[in-house]
Amino acid sequence: MIFILSSKPVASTLSLSPSYEEDFRVTLQYPNGTVTEYVPEHDEVKLQYNAPFYDTVKWTGTYDLPNGASVEINSPIHEEAEVSLNYYFVLVPAIALAIALFLALRRHP
């Protein structure tokens, strides 16, 4: 290796070994937009989307995980948040209301 100092060549036996950290591309696709970033290897990314209480969220793509799960980054990943209606939240109150109305109307002829 040769270093140039004051425009005079200087010979050296110094060996430089740069250290580097491998980053991987992480793409998270939310219902309202996509976020892409480079994350260092072995870091964790939390898959989290705050949806209204009557919705459920699951993540699909490189992994299929529930909302709030963490992933250790060892390769590039692409995950998409899938938001859907929580049918249990809608059906249970609807059935309870239908039963209550049925019983209330049945008592009064």
C-alpha cells in the first residue's frame, strides 16, 4: 500500500481491514402507504399497525405473522398489513341485540 503525503510517495506495510455491517432492505406495506428502509443484520423489526378496535390485522409476505410480532432481520423482507373486519366483534352484539328484541316483542302482544 502506498500513501501520498506532501506529494511524495511513502511505502507502508500497514494493512487496513475495514469493518462493515450488512444491511437488508425491509419493506412494510401499510394500508395508508409503504415504508422501505435498510436495517442492520440481526436487528429486530416489530410488525405493528394500529387499526380500529373492530378490525383485525395480520401480516403476510416473507413471513405470515400476527400484528405486533417481531422479526429478526437475516435477509430482505417484504410484509403487507392485511386489515379485515373482526366478525366476532360485529356478530356477537348483533345476535345479542336480535335475541333481546325478540324477547321484548314476544312479551308484549
